[in-house]
Amino acid sequence: MMRLFIADDSELLRSHLVSMISEFKEIEVVGQVKYAHEAVKSIRSLNPDVVILDIHMPDGNGINVLESIRKDHHSAKVIIFTNFPYVQYKRRCIEVGADYFFYKATEFERLMEVLKQLIPEYTSKENPA
């Protein structure tokens, strides 16, 4: 089972993501938050396999959350999912340790494809050959 965490300030987007992700029986959404400080705390305690981060949140940003969890040596795959697809943001996110960077307006389906592709990486850990 792949454990997924979502940090985004839009409740509507989080609900939509959870709804879409619920179609994958191999993915469990272990938490979701609106605020950056809650994201860092929750990621540390829940230890998800995959994290979806927004860049802009009311009390901070996903880049700072990413920096914090990478400083903790957290190995989760991190997907930045943002309305701000600027080159400088993408470059910074990749430098800090993001695995993927997607634009919300045009790459929602790509996000779902990547999640689907990641499933075997985490389900195979449960059923070693």
C-alpha cells in the first residue's frame, strides 16, 4: 500500500485529489493539510511514501516544507503541484529535492499517471518475491 500525504491550501483541490486517488485501491491518503507548518509536522509523524505539495500556502510555502523534510533525510517522493509553474520555482524545487513538478491547470492527468506508476514501487515492498 502506498501512503500519500497532501498539503494544499485549497480544500476543493484536496477533496478532488482524494476523490480521484480513492479509485486506486493501492493508495491510502494518510493525511491532508492546508498550512505549511502542519505539513512539516504531519509528514514527520505520518512518514508517507509520497507527498503532494503546493508552493503557496497561507503560512509559508511548499519549498520550505520540502527543504525541511529533506533536511530530516525523509525519503518520500515529493510532487510539487502548483498554480505557479515558473522556471525559477521548478529549478529551486528540483535543487532542493522534488521528484516531480506539475502545473495544476494543465497537468492534473499527468499527476495521476505518475501516482499510478509509483504504485508498484510500494506494493512490491509488501510482497517481496
